[in-house]
Amino acid sequence: KQEVTQIPAALSVPEGENLVLNCSFTDSAIYNLQWFRQDPGKGLTSLLLIQSSQREQTSGRLNASLDKSSGRSTLYIAASQPGDSATYLCAVGGRLWPNTGNQFYFGTGTSLTVIP
Amino acid sequence: DAGVTQSPTHLIKTRGQQVTLRCSPKSGHDTVSWYQQALGQGPQFIFQYYEEEERQRGNFPDRFSGHQFPNYSSELNVNALLLGDSALYLCASSWMNTGELFFGEGSRLTVL
């Protein structure tokens, strides 16, 4: 069974700092990997999706990388802002079977606090 | 373009009761997945529906069942509620061929 681990569990940084969130997974036979943001008591907001054939994806101040062979992904946030404070979740998608789809395995997240 | 919508947002039930949660997928999506998120944990996969059939199922008992309608909307039913069923229930929609998930705001279930 796929196991997803996120380190650190919590992170507190001053505004303006660049930071890296880590995600590791045990089974490299993945279809894709998706990073989400979750505000307290809310649903998940998709940040970036990386297909298994890709090495990285960028959106604004966010950059996600994927190293399938080592079972790792990182989310880089540049010039952090107080509005970035949230829990960040990594989700690994298993094989995408025709007409069956895939399920995603989630880590427990990294709780980020950006101090003004 | 409406995103994924879920109802109700909050509900309180007692042990042994039954609950039905509803989800409308994002426009253009044909697949609906349900996840359970306990406090402080990551979401856990319950099951996935495509073409009105359950296609994949996670490690959840038969008390958890679902349905997908011809308009792609979906319901999650939980029977014989236990205290441990208290959680945020998240619906995610996707297009079968891409797998990228888009989530709703969730339904917060409290079982007393």
C-alpha cells in the first residue's frame, strides 16, 4: 500500500522567506502527484499537478518538483506572505486504469504559518 | 463555472442513525470520488464513481455506500453511524482520463 509522508509537520517562517515543503512516498509506480492547500475547516484547493512523466510544474510563486525514482516531491514557495498560512497536503495518484480511474493517497500535511 | 458543490455543510446525528451527503461535480467532469478526513489527518479514500458504477473502493466497511446519477452528481450514504464516523467528508470530481482532483468545501458530520 502506498504510504505518503510529509516533513515537517509544522513550519513557522517570517514573511518574505523562501521555503520548501517535502513529500515522500513508498511506491514509485505513480500516475501523478498533486499539491493542495487547506484552510482550517475548509475543503482542498488544488495548487499544482505533476504527471509522472514530468519533473516540475510552476504556478506563480509556487514550484513543485517530482523525483519518481527516489519517491520524493518538493513544493517551493518563494517570498512567503501571511496569506500563505494554511496546511499543505501532498497527494499521490496510483495507476490510472481505463474506465476505473485512480485513487489518491494523502500525507497528513504541513501546517505553515507565515509571520508578518 | 461552478466548482464542486456539497450539501449539507454541517450536520449532527446520533449513533445508529443514517446520513446522506450530496455532491455536484465541476462542470465537464464525469468522475466523483469521496474522501473522509478526520481531524488532523489527511483525507482517506472511500470510493470512486464513474458511469454510475463504483469503480474503486478504499478500506471502508459496507456501511458506506454511494450512488452516481446520470447527471454525474453523487451521494454518499452511511448507515448505523458510529462515533468514529465524525469527520469532514470531501467530494472530489475529475475527468476520468486526467485524474486531477478538484474538491468541494466538504460536509462536516458530527456523531453524538
